[in-house]
Amino acid sequence: MAVAQNIRRICAAHKMLDRANPLQFTVSIGLSVWARGDTIGTLLKRGDSALYAAKTVRRNRVAFTFSNMTTEIVS
């Protein structure tokens, strides 16, 4: 989770120049951890659910969906 937070912060702080106008971009990240009995499909479904939650609450967020499908917005 710390890596995801660092990526989000670095991206938000980075300014790109498009001619004379600075552009800023943000990153939303959805996380999940492999749990006993998971398939690739269930793991990706939880990660996708977390990403959707991060974008729904507000952009530039990190969210984590647990194996019981509860989601926590961590930033």
C-alpha cells in the first residue's frame, strides 16, 4: 500500500509542460491481496472494485478491497 501511495503522490506533484501551460495528472489505484481459494478472476474483480471505489469517491485515491468484498479508501 505504501508503494501505491508513493506513486499517487509523485504523480500528483509532477507537472508536465504543454507549451506554456503546466499540466497536472492524478492516479487512482485499486488494490487487493491474493487470498486462499482465489482465482485470477476473483483477485482481479476485487482490484477492479477497489479502483472503481477510488474513482467514485474522488480521483487521486488509493483503495483496497478485502477478500470479503469490503473496500477501504486509504487516501
